[in-house]
Amino acid sequence: MIAAGCDVGSLTTKAVILNNTRLLGHALIGSSFNPEKSAAEVMEKALAAAHLTMDDIGFCVGTGYGRERIGFVKKTISEISCHAKGAHFLQPSMRTIIDIGGQDCKAIRLDEKGEIVKFMTNDKCASGTGRFLEVMAKLLGLELEELGRISGQTTQPINLAATCTVWAQAEVIMHLNDGMSKADLAAGINEAMAARIAILARSVGIEKDVCMTGGVAKNTGVIQAMEKQLGIPMRRLRVDPQMMGALGAAVFARERMGGR
Amino acid sequence: MSTEEPRVIKVFEDLLETPQNRLVEQASQDGRIPIGYSCSFVPEALLMADRLFPVRLHAPGVAGTELADNYLSSLVCSYTRSILEFAMDDRYDLIRGWVTVPSCAHMQRFIDNLEYLKRPDFIHVIDAPRKVNESTLKWHEEELHMLADKLSSHFSVDMGKASLMKAIDEWNRFCVIMNRIGDLRKTPNPPITGSEFHRVVMASLASPKDLILPHIEAFYREIENRESTRKYRARLMVVGGHLHDPEFIRIIESQGGLVVADRFCTGSIPGLIPVHVNGDPIRALAEHTFEKTLCPRMMEDFDRRLNNILDTVKEYRVDGVVIEIIKFCDLWGVDSMPLVSALRKVGIPVLKLEREYRTTGEGQLRTRVQAFIESMGR
């Protein structure tokens, strides 16, 4: 019983191949201007990693902002449901999921059965999204992944007063010109990000266990800042958090095939 | 029974393309007087007397508010900014009189700027009360008398009892046919979508009623025996303030929701109810305004607003409620908080959406609505 999930996001496209509860393969690529092409390409990579072909897939679910443009899926499900499903599949005690994607962030609260009780999204503004970190990393001349690592070396994180991505950029430039260290700036950026998301997370009512999904969850600096903001630990997931939407889609696909 | 898209709907679509449609132009050329209004507290039937006709101010396809932004803060809602933009850009050039209500601080700023910038020949502000009781009813009745007198003297129109009764009859004819169409949405397979219904309502509010009535009647005849085979996953009710763009509802419906009831300023519930006259028509219009306007600007009236939604949920077999609020709308922003809690408390799923006047961010809207329907287990 082989199921697949494909998540076409605004920045990255992901695919997961699942055999019952076993992850057979997965892949991640940058999203192109053509969602259909990105989906086909990432699925090909995931299938190659699993040593399978498309004919082996019993059911495939699509998710993400490009979900309606994926040609090979049999059903589309929102990424809100898919992230919740993926996280609950990995850790059934999960009750609150904070997903930070490239262009939005979502706080989702689940009941004990994994059903969505409440969700909130921020999709009006780039601050509090992966795009915010991408802009800031570029400004500091760092790779996105380095933002978390380098922020661990801070002695005195800066306090970013502006929450707007554009104005925060101006503020970071000013601090750079003042000779502020990149570590202090990176830590300040992560804390500003966490402060924004914590407001959203609190609005759904935080309940343990809590985890973060989406690309930003790979940034250890943001995770630590979130733990500090919310005063509770974040459960680490055993699968790449950026793959959670695609994993959830694959779990839905497995359920469609009669799997539990 | 046909299951095709209704053909007459195209008429309403065309009428919504411009703020002053061809029916407004036609009536103006015939010497009639279009009066622009922006709030449900303005009694439309009063503005239908003699040669007058009401035109609900809307700003279809507004692309930006560069002119209005010079005069209004960015914290003023995009509806207010959009209609001021159109007014400044002379997009309401046929409008000969303006009747407004300072329902909120934003609308008051619109009125102030309209007066200051455009210096209209006729502008009247109804000082509508914020409580419903016998003394405020009397107050509102006096307000409407003042408006009627002012209209009569400025435009030389007949605002006497017989003229008002005729106008009320026409308003009631319009309401009866709209309610008949609305009742079809209570059926298990409604013959029209929510976005189609909204197109009819919005086009009607922005047109002279006598000229649009034949189209509405033709539309009703076309759909009354229609049975839809359209598949939907959930019956939804939309609740909120001004919603002019049917596109917003179309996007909701593209995700498997069917909007069967609309409780917003420019919707049919409870706005399109006939006026019952028992004596003085102006008194009847004052009573009617209080009865039909369930607006968060009214104090000590929350329970009536909530109960109206609860009754509608039962009557139209609604599975979930979508509350839509224009960003920075103080009235709906505040009222929606206890409303969401009260609805959830009785087990009604609620999705609250903040939006701009013109529909934007279709991708995000689709995701939220799809997730909402999924969270209902559908």
C-alpha cells in the first residue's frame, strides 16, 4: 500500500512516499514559476529515492499553494490539514502545531484524535514568515541555515523595534553600519520573528505537546526564541519539519486507500 | 428541469461593472434623481419617492486609493477610502444628492471629506440613534421627517403620504421577489450559488428598482423550477459588514462551500424585508430601519444580532459560519469577538476572515476556506 504526498509551496516543493507507516523516500526542490513542473520534478526525485515508479503509487494527495496545479494527484487537501496530519502521525500527543512557511505562518490546535479544533493564519504580512528570514539572511550575507547557528554565539541580541520586513531591514542596515556583530543581529532577528509568531500561537490557545513545522523550524535560533517566548519546550520531530505538509498529504493518501 | 447556469445572471454582472450602471444612466436621462447612500440605516424606500431613486455607493474594480489616501489615514477602512476615491475621481458624477449616516468614525471622515472636497449641492447626514426603544424610535422618525422635508424642498419632489406609500409598495415588491429567490436557497440543492445571489442583490441596490425589477422577475422565473446537480461539501452563511464584490463569495464556493445565507450590510438577511405601514409611512420607515438593521453600531442589541444568526443557521440548514471583516472596521472587529465565542459555544463552526474592500489574496483565502471545511469533517 504505497501512498504519496506532494506539497507545492511558495518557496520549495516537497514530495514524500509512504508505505504504511514507513517513509520510503522524500525529496525537496526550490519551487519554479511552474507548479506543475516543480511537482513532477520533485515526485520523480522522491520516487527515485524510493526505487519506485509512478505506477507503484496507489493514491497521491496534493497540498500547498500550488496544489490545484498538480496534474498527477487524485485529491487536494489544504496545507493546514496536512501539517496537522503529518505532525500528529509522527507524534500522536501533539496538540499545537506552528507552521512557518515561505509566505505565511499558521498556528493549529488539535484534539486528542488529531482533528483540527482551531487554526489561525498570518498571510497579510511578510514579517513572521520564511520570507522575512530570507531577506534578513541576505542582508547579513549569510545562508539561511546559518542564521540559527550563528545566533547561538550572541552576547547581546539586538532589539528590533520594527515588525515590518521593510523597516526591519532598514534597522538591521543601521546596526550593521554601527559595527554590531552578525551573531547579535541574527539573534535579534530570530527573537523578533519568534515574538511575532508567539502572538499568533497564543491566539489558538497553546496546549502541549507543541512542535514547529515548515522550513523555518530548521532554524534552531527561532526554535529557542519560541521556547523562551511561550515558556514551553518544542517537541523535535524525527522527520525534516519542512517535509511535514507532504508527509501529511501522504498520510491522507494512505487513509484514502484504507490504511490507518 | 434544467441545470445550466442561469442566463439572466449576465444582466446583473454587467450592471455591477461600473458604479453608475446603464439603468442609473437611463433613469437620469429621463429626468430622475439618483441619490447616493452608503449605509443600511438610510431608508431606501424614502429615496424611491417621486422622481428620486437610491444608488448604493460601491467602487467596483477599485485599483488603488491614491487620491483618497491624501485625506484619509491608512487606518481608515478600505471601503471608506474606495468610495472617497471614486467620489474624488468623479466616478459618481450622476449622483445629485448624498444621504449618509455616520455609522462609524471612518464613515464620518468620508462625509467630512466629501463635503469639504466636492461641496455637493445636496448632502444630508441622518443622526441615527444607537439604541432601540420608544424614545429613539420617535427620534429616528423626526430625523426621517427632516430628511423628507429637505428632499422635497431641494429637489421639488413629492414626499407626501401617497407618494411615500407608492414608493413603499415598490420597495415591498422588490423585497417579496428577492425573498422568494432567497427561499430557494433553503432547499437541499439550491438552484443558485451564493455568488449569483449576491450579484442580483448588489446590482439591485445600485439600480433604480422599477427598472431592475423585470430582470429580477425574469431571473426568478428562470430558476424557480431549476434543480441543481452542483456538488457541495458544506452549506455556509456569510456574516459581516459591507461586502460588495461577489468574487469573494465565488472564491469561498470554489472550495466546496455553498453560501446559502448572507447576513451582511449588502446581503438579504435581514435587510430585504417589506415595510409594514399602519398609519404614518415615515413612522413605518423608522420602525422598519430598526427592525432590518442589525448593526454592531447599535448598543444593547447584541443578543438580537446573535439570535438572528442562530435562527438563520437553523432555517437555512447552515453547517458553518464565515465572518468577514474589512480590516480596521472597529464595529465588526469588536462585535466579532463575542460573536465567534457565542457561535462556537453552541457548536457552530466559525471561520473569521479579515479582508480588504476589494477581494485580494485569492490563494490564501482558498486555503483558509478549504481548511475550514476540512476541519468540519467534510
